[in-house]
Amino acid sequence: MFETHFSSPIGEIYLKSEDGESLSAVLVDIKPNKPIFNDNLPVFKKVKKMLMQYFDGQKVDFSSVKLSYKVSPFREAVWKELQKIPYGKTVTYGEIAKNIKEKFGKAKMSAQAVGTAVGKNLFPIIIPCHRVVGAKGQGGYSLGIDKKIKLLEIEGVIKK
């Protein structure tokens, strides 16, 4: 397991890679267990540069970042929907449920189930779970609501 870290406006960000070629997790203020520090991996250099541009207020497309994960087909479908949310926009848990229900042959899909999958996102910011809100604008965030607000401020969704 390789790791690098840097300071950001939302806290200390740790990037993890199991294979040295793809990103396996993004942690905020949670130091990984016994990693091998390697600041020179190309995936780390690329993602750090992209995140720094993002935090500087630039619109960044993270779709070129190679991600490595093993999750259920449902969770993967939710994460793929998250990646479709444009910079500076938000969607509701219900909208995501509506978008993926047919993929699973369902007439209805639970917004709460979507919320659980969103909350298990291993790649905050890269997979923009901060752009998901409840039907009435509310909604939590696994990193804390203060960090969600900061990210939405950076994107101009919330005015400072």
C-alpha cells in the first residue's frame, strides 16, 4: 500500500494506491495504517495537481483518474451516477435512485439505499458525493457537513 498526503482547505488529504498505478482511496484527516510513503508515483502527482487546481477554484474533470475498487454492482452504479453530476451542480438522492432503478429491474429504488452507497464513497471529491443533497436541500456528508459546505462554496453552489 502506497500513500502520499498534502494539506488542503478541508484538511489533510491522504491518497492511497495498492498497485502504484491507480488510486484506491482518498482519505481526509484519517491517516492510513502502515503505508509506504511514495510521493513520486505518477498517479499521486496527477491527482495532487488536479486537487490543488480544484481547491484553487478551477473546474477539474477527474474522469481520467484511474480508480481501483471492489464494490457491489449497486454501489458501483451509484458511484457512476455521482461522476455524472456536473461541477457546480447538485442532485438529490431520489434523482439518483430514479436514474438507476431500471438498471436493476426495479419499479422503484430507495433514496435511502442510494444515500448509504453515497456515504461509502472511497474517493471524495474525485467521485463528487458532496454534490448530492436531500429532497429539501438537506443531507449529510461522511467527512462532515462543514467540509461539504466548503466544497460546495468552492464550486459556487453555496455563496460565501
